[in-house]
Amino acid sequence: MKIQLENIQPDDKSSFRLLHDPKLNDLFFWHFHPEYELVYIEGADGIRHVGKHRSNYQQSDLVLIGSNIPHLNFDYGIKTAYRKEVLHISPSFKEQVFKQVRELSSIHTLFEQAQHGIVFYGKTKQIVGEQIKTLHLLGAFDQFIAVIQILKTLALSVEFELLHKQPVYNSSDKKQRQRLQKVYSFIDEHYIRKIKVEEVAQLVNLSKEAFCRYFKKHSGNTFTAFLNQYRISQAKRLLLAGKNVSEACYGCGFESLSYFNRTFKKISGENPSAFKNNPTADG
């Protein structure tokens, strides 16, 4: 899966799209999309990386992410058995329904707050977590009603924290989305070879210094750290496919085996040999 602007196509013109227990733990999937995203994960300790906010969650997490906020898949690097539910909500539904229908004004306010990124805890997380796990069992109409009920519970909850002090709108600008998409696509196509920062900066018509500031501001990561994380996710795929450590190292763009080993352990918490010898732990 590429690092990119994710193109989400709701089923049958639905305002929602549910992903039931998708598994992406071997991929570093830094992405964004116009749709709002409600994600619930349980049975895992992992990374919560939304916009510029980066922290860890334990055992479970429930987060509402605003439109076009870059975020990392919540199961990246998870080595335990886990369950994940992801609900995407069309931004047009927010404006055409939540904003227009007076009885749903509290949900519209919730979606306005979602541009900060919202993490829920306590009984709210427990109740909504159980509700969202049953959505895939429901028919279209009952699922619609259940989603509205979930959003109402979140809108009325006081058990939440905002992940950013200010709303995150940077990536919602079309020009910025296209520029980030260009960088992400370039990395996906060329990560196997040496990539110079100057080369990528020139690609988007920025100086090296301006590009480094731009990328850190809009992705929350330095370019080198982002590239290393992506390469390590590709190295994991090679190791799981039967390649040895050296083949994985050079096959994902690293030029030094010692640097690859250090980077792999820093990002994954274990060295590549341990990962290769215990592949079932990663999924």
C-alpha cells in the first residue's frame, strides 16, 4: 500500500464506509483523506500519531480525526493479537445533514472539534467501543441509526481530550495535498535507491531548507525520519517474504547494514533477526 492521499469510495452512495478489522500492522501508512475518521482499536499498545501530535496508547484507543488531517495507521508495528474498526464519514454529510438539521447540531459541533483530533477515554470509550464492534453485523438502515447514536454519545461526552490546541487545516488546502501527494508518490517509487533531500525539494520547487520546514510542519516528521519509517515497513515485508537481513536491508534502500539494524531496532523495538525469527508476533 502506497503512502498517499487515500481515495475513499463509500459503498452504494452511503454517507459512511466501515472497515471491519483491517490489518495494516506491517505497513507504515501515513495518509490523509477528506473523510472524517473514527477509529477504535483494542488488544494493543501502539502509537497515536495524528497531525503533529504523537503519543502512545495502551490496551485500546478511540479517536475521531478531522478532514484531511495526516495520520498514521493505529496498528502500525503491533505484535499482539488485536481488533480494529474504522468508520469513515463523508464531509458532505456533515454540511448537508449535521449542520442543517437542528436536532443534530451537537454532532455538527463534534465534527468541528474533530479538526483538533479527539481522543476519548473512560466509559465513553468502553461504550462506543462495544457499539462500533457490532456495526458490521447490521443492515444498512440499522447501521445508519447505530452510527448516529454513536456520534450522539461522543457529542455529549465530557471524557475526551483534544490532540491539538488549534484546529488542523494545513493539509485541507488543495495545493498542499497535491504537494504532499507528490512527495509521498516519489518516496514510494524511489525508496529502494538513495534519495537526497535536495532532490525531493527540487521536485516541489522549494529550497532544501524551505522543504525541510514545510515537510516537518505538514507531516509532523522530519523527512529523514519519515523515509526511514517507510523503508523499515518495506523491510518487514521482505523479511516476512523470506528474504534474509542483508537482502531486506539493501532491498529497501539502506546502504549500511549496521545503520539498518540500528534504525530497525529504534523503530520496531527489536532487531531484524528477531523479527524474522518470530514473524507471527507481528500480525
